[in-house]
Amino acid sequence: MAKLQAPLDALKEYLPEGCFDQVSTYLHQFHIHLTITRERTTLLGDYRNAIKGKNHRISVNGNLNKFAFLYTLIHEIAHLLVFDRYGHRVASHGREWKAQFSLLLRDFLQHDIFPPDIRDAIAKSLQNPAASSCAEDDMLRVFRNHDTQKKDMIFVEEIANEALFMLRDGRIFKRGERVRKRYKCIEVGSGKEYLFSPVYEVKKVE
């Protein structure tokens, strides 16, 4: 029991106050192996169903603020619950998942966990939750209001047109015009063209 309790106690530092018991109930009931990972730029969380004797596995980026961490964890738990009921018979982010995600969010919203701006944004999104937490631009913007460890990072949409920005890997780009939902940017070193989400986090080059 001590080995099981230790990681659960450590999980508390990643969660907002008032939700640990609610979260741990799901972890125990469905025997979830939860991994807190380093930052991944392409996703915030991930779910893998139980196979070959292994438990359900969920991973969440550890660099998220507490409210974004909980929201992402709920997103992945919704995947687990849908798989537990339907297996592979439904679409990954289909209506079943959207309905389950909405139910979980409503349950957590009953408690005083999220600050008003995040609570309002979640309530607005409940009508049709986006397929990916990375794609929920409005949610990412409001979560960013509560970041304390990314002070040097800004969104691509906050970079001036033709201005330079740097990725975490050191590559430098020049921001171009917005094309539909993304910004067309040129990598300075290679001249190659890339499309960036407006809420992709980068560092401004002075």
C-alpha cells in the first residue's frame, strides 16, 4: 500500500485544491497507471487502453499549470470511460466521447475548483467540446492567464507580422500572414514554410 500511496501523494502538487479525492477515485476504480511526462509540443495528454495484462495508461505533461493539468487529465479519463463502455466501436472523439467529457466536466464544475475565467470558458465549451485539448484555442488562452513558469513564452498570434520568433529547439522563424486557422511562417535557416497554430508557444527574438 505504501508504494501505491506515494505517487498519489506526489500527484497532489499537480492538481488544484479540492479535487484530489475525486481524481484518485477514478485512478483506483479503473486501475489507471498515470505518468507525468516532460513537455511534449504536439500533445498535452495521452490515453492507452489496457492490453495484455497492462493497466489503462494515461500520461499528462508535467509543465502544465494545475488547472490545465486537471482539464487534460479529465479529457483522457473521458477516453478511458468511453473505451470501457464501447471498446473500439466508436470514433475516438465522436459524440460518445464528447458526451462523456461534458459529463465529467459538469461534475467537476460543481465544486469550487476552477477560477471564474476558466469556469466560464469550460461552461461555454460544454455545448461541443473540441476533439483535442491542443485544438481548444480559447481554453489555452484562458489557461495561460494562470501560468507562472512560462513567462518568457508567448503565442504565435502575439508575434508581429514579419517579426522573428524562436522555438524551444533553437530554430528561428519569421511570422507571416494567417491562412484560415494557422499562420504561415518561414524557417530562417532553411527557407522552408511551416504552418503554426495561433496558440503555439514560442519565444520572441528581439
